[in-house]
Amino acid sequence: MEVFLINLLQFVNYVLHVYMWIVIIAALVSWVSPDPYNPIVRFLSRATEPVYARIRRLLPTNFGGLDIAPMIVIFAILLVQRVLLGSLLELLAR
């Protein structure tokens, strides 16, 4: 059971890492006025906008045309990876 939990936490960590890169790529692509019909742009939008929308409902994220929702998502992912997953993995490794 312990090995299963460790593997599950490592998988969650991997998924969060991949999602963080999706957020970074989506933020970079948004700077260049991409074609909204491009399949990659559509995927990035569908993958990130639901999370951004939740954050925008809770916090003001638009400051002078700069949307900080991606930075908040990245910070939250890093916080979960370092604090929660790191602590649980360390606890299970004992």
C-alpha cells in the first residue's frame, strides 16, 4: 500500500509539472496574437482557461493589461509540489 501511495504522489507531481509547462506555453503564446483556430492554441486555451476563470472570480488578476492568473497558477502548483507532495513523500519514505 505504501508503494502505491508513493507512486500515486509521484504521478500527481508529474501531472502538475506537465500542467505547469502548459500554463507557461499558453502564457508565452498569448503574447504574440495567435490564430484562435490553430489546434494547439485551442488546446492551450481549453486546458488553461477553466483554471484561470476560477482564479479570476476570486482575485483581481488584470493589472494594466497584464493578466497575472498564469503566475498565480504556477505559484499554486509549485506550492502544492513543494509543500504538500514533498511533505507526504518524505513522510511515506520513512
